[in-house]
Amino acid sequence: FGQLGAIRHVAACLPGVAAALVARHEEERGTQLLGAAASLREELGVGFYDDEEERVHERALADSQAALGEEAFAEAWARGAAMTPEEIVASTMPS
């Protein structure tokens, strides 16, 4: 979606990508993308698809906070929230 310029779709899918990273114990990167997703979704007015998607998001938040601690979580979240859409897309592309 990012390569196509479909940023609304990126915003809609990003919490799932972030949750998958947290589940893989990549909490810092996942938290950064959770922050990026929250910022982008708010900017674009994109909500959760359904209650299940919101539950997955909330679980990823709780798991990443528990793993990182408050300070590291807040720092990773802030880095993500400050990302531009282009940076968000670049960060999700395979290297």
C-alpha cells in the first residue's frame, strides 16, 4: 500500500504489523510502529475495522509496555508518532 501511495490503507494495516512485531518479541520496533499508527490514524480519521482488531491492538500495547518498561515504551512511541508517512512506509519495507 505504501508503494502505491495508499496511506489510508497503510494507517489501517499498520497496527496489525506492529502487533505482529510485538508478538515476535520485537517490542521496540513494534511500539514505534504503534505510535506511528496512532498518529497517522488520528491524522487521517481512520478507526479500527472491528472489535477484534482493537483487542489485538490493546494486547500489543500491554505486552510492549510490560516488556520495555514505561520509559523505553514512551521513547519508542514518541519516535513513531513523529514519523512521516514516508518514513513509516520505509520502515516496514524489507531490507
